[in-house]
Amino acid sequence: MTQPQTAETAGPDRRRIMEALAKADQSLLEEIWAGLAPQPIHSAVRGPETGLVMIRGRIGGGGAPFNLGEATVSRATIRLESGEIGFGQTLGLAPRKAELAALFDALSQRAEFSGLVSELVASIEAGIADDDAEHLRRTAATRVDFFTMVRGED
């Protein structure tokens, strides 16, 4: 059995996977999980559980930090029967989504499931990019260009 990765030892690919899973629609994760046959045997290490985290901000992006407020988050940690440990977290009251994210994180560490998880992450990232492009398109329609007219008095 290999040494499980932690958040500190995770490479850029695993961070990318975990970020995409946190942003995914729960229905998509449920659909992919339901399509797995046989579903890997797993057990909960922690959670799923819901709690609060403090959101910190900085005035002007670089000033002194201050507490902006709290946000609800859900998290879960699972262990596959083969020993891989997966972590999942997401904003909001979504314990099942956190559990599914943890399951797919653990599956990404297994060679036979890495292709499936890579396709899932690519699909999630494409959906996010499409949503961002649509948001930019809608807000561009409301853009106002201000200009300064120079008066000849100077």
C-alpha cells in the first residue's frame, strides 16, 4: 500500500481534481457514481459533516486582513477498501456532494479509474468555462465606456 497523500503533499493534478470536484454539480457526480459497476467498497474516515469557516479579506487586495464573515462548508474523508484516502469539500450544506467528491478524489489515485476521473474533471472544467463565457457575454452588454472630453480652456 502506498503512503496516502495529504493536502500538503498533493501535486498540481490532484489539487486541480479536488478544485473541479468542489465546483461540480452534485447531480453530475451522482450520475457518474451511479454508472460505476461495481462500485468500489469504501468507508467513512470523517463525516460527511458541515461547519463554518471564516472568510478573510484585505482592503484593496493588499491591505491589512480583516474578517469578512463566515461561510458554510461541507467536508468528508473516505478510505477505499484498497487503502486510498479521498478528501472532499464544498461550499454550502451539501454533505452528499462532499462525500462524492471524496470518493472521486480517492478513485483518481487508482490507475483503473484515473481515466474516468480525468474525463469527469475535463467535463466539469469545460462547463465552468462555458458558464464564465456566458457571464462575460451578458455583462459585456451592459458595459459603459466613459470618456473625458477636453475643453479648449486649458
